[in-house]
Amino acid sequence: MKRKKHLVRLLAVLLCYGWCSFAVHARAMEAEAAASLQPNVHHMQIVTKSADSIVIADTWQESVRKYIRIDVREYTLAGETVEAVHGHRSVVFYQDEKSFQVTSSSGKGAEISRDILDPFNLLNNKNSLSQAAVRWFGGARWEADGTVVFNGKQLVRQRYARTTADGHSLVNVAYLEPGTGLPVKEEQYIGDSRQPAITKLYWFEQIDDPDGFLFTSAASPILERDAPAWFCLALHAVMPIDPALNADINYIAVDMGDVPGLDEAGKEQVLRCLQTYKVKAMEASLSQLKEQGFYNQQSGALEGLLLRINEIAVSENKVVLNGFKYRGSGGAIGFSVVLELMDGRWQVTEAAPAWVS
């Protein structure tokens, strides 16, 4: 679909590299707004341009709880036509050292690469956004290459050269703020070409979001309508997996306290669907079960079964739910359940173990 004229004009400006004055103006406005706030969220935007596409990736990270939100929008370029072809969103919540992740993808095209989605590996570590960026560009792979003036500022230039498995030479050139070490611009050259095949521009800012609205508002709409039905179908599907874990249980506990968009009515719906197993069904985390005495201190085993879904990936007609069944020292197993929308109803099309402990 064709985007509105203002988007076309914006991307045309980016294509012509007239974006420098835009960046100066935007940063000035950001500085004014930030002066009156107490920022607790780091925000990074990367605009990646190639010959036929532009990808805009926004990453937000809450500085204390380390919540992460990543939004990616991909556009193809054909003359003066700009078409949105792919959108992706990932939101990760952390609570008591546990993580819950929800992702949503729409549109057509290939899967978004990790280099675009999470270039500094935030999803696998607890570094701050700025620390992760500085670490990447401060690594031993980069070599100093003098200084240049870009957008009226003197920047540090460095190079990272390597050869691909198929014999092509690649050189990345990065331009960094000398005071912070944060990237401003990055170019990738292939072979002997003097023109970059890929150009990236980086912007960093800090904003105020004390209630975490940036994160909950992004995740809740993905889950709030169908999440109870997804949970019920998935948990029923995993009960037959490793049935020895179900032996002699006094209860089934579902850990869903950190699932955004799943309100009390939804949680009650999930617990009701588990009543078919003729034991008490309740909402509780592992630490709550221990506090409430539902844990055998001598054996180290739970007296019941703990179920947790910690990752949900949603596309247009498909949902993948990953989680685990847990009995403490009695064993545990990870699972993956695939649901597909068929004739207006969600149905389980696959349920399989993912790991065994």
C-alpha cells in the first residue's frame, strides 16, 4: 500500500541525505523536552537504507526493570513509490529474574534479521542500551581511522574489515561521538565499491515513562482479546507431554502474574479450563508456592505442577507459545505449542517438548 504523502516526503529527504538538518532540529526539540523530565527510558532509533529499502527500528529500554520494546518497520522503494511491507514488535518484561516476551509480526517479506532487530544483543544480556552500543563499537574488531566532520561535528572514524564465507570482502565504517562513544552513522562497503551498500543513521535519547506505559501499551493489545483461549489450548496440549510429571499432583499452578493484557477475568478463564484435571487450579509463581507451603522442603519437589508460558509469538493466523512444566527436583520439561486459526477458531496443530531437565 502507498503511504501518505508526508511519509513519502520524509523518506525522500532521507534518500537525498538531507536528513542532517532534520536531525539537528529533532535533537534540539528533544533536549528542550528532556530538560523538564526525569528520564528512565533509553531510546535508540536506527534508520537503515539500502538501494531498494528503508528499515526504521526503534528500541526502548527501561533503565531499572530493563523492560525492552523493539518496533521495526520495513519499506520498499521503487521510484517515488514507498510501500510498507513488514512490521514487527517485540516486548520483553522482567520480574523476579523471570522474563516474559511477546512478539507480533505482520506483512510480507523475509524474516527480519538479528542485525536489524537486536544489533547489540540486548535480549540476551542486561547491559543498558547505550552501554551495549558503546561496547560493540569499542570492541577489538574495530580499527581507528582518523576523524571526520559530519553535520558540523567532529566524529571519530573506525573500520571493521572481514571476508565472508563465500569470499566477498566487507568493510564497515563507523562514525562515533568522541565524548560518549555512541554511533552517529555507519556504512557498509562490499568489495571495491566506493559507494556504501548499506547506510545506517543512529539517534539516542532519554525519556520519562515512570509507569511503563510504553511497554504495557505495546504488548496488551496483542494479547488482551485471545490470550485466555491461547493459554487454555496450549496448557491442555502440554499436559500429555511427559505424563510422569503429572503423577500424584495436589494442584496445578499457572504463573501468569506478569502477562500484560491478561486481566483477572482472563486468568479466571484459564484456571476454569484446568478444573477438568480434578485438582485445585490456582495462579502462583514458584516463589509464591514456596511461601504458601506448597513445596516439600525435604524432597525439593513441588506437591503439584507449575505451568508457565514465557514467550508468545503472534502472526496473522498463527501463534507459537513456549513455556515449561515444572515439579522442582521431580523434573521439568520445556514445550512449544503452535496454534493456527482455522475456520474462525484457534486449533492446536503442534505440541512438542523443547528441552528436558
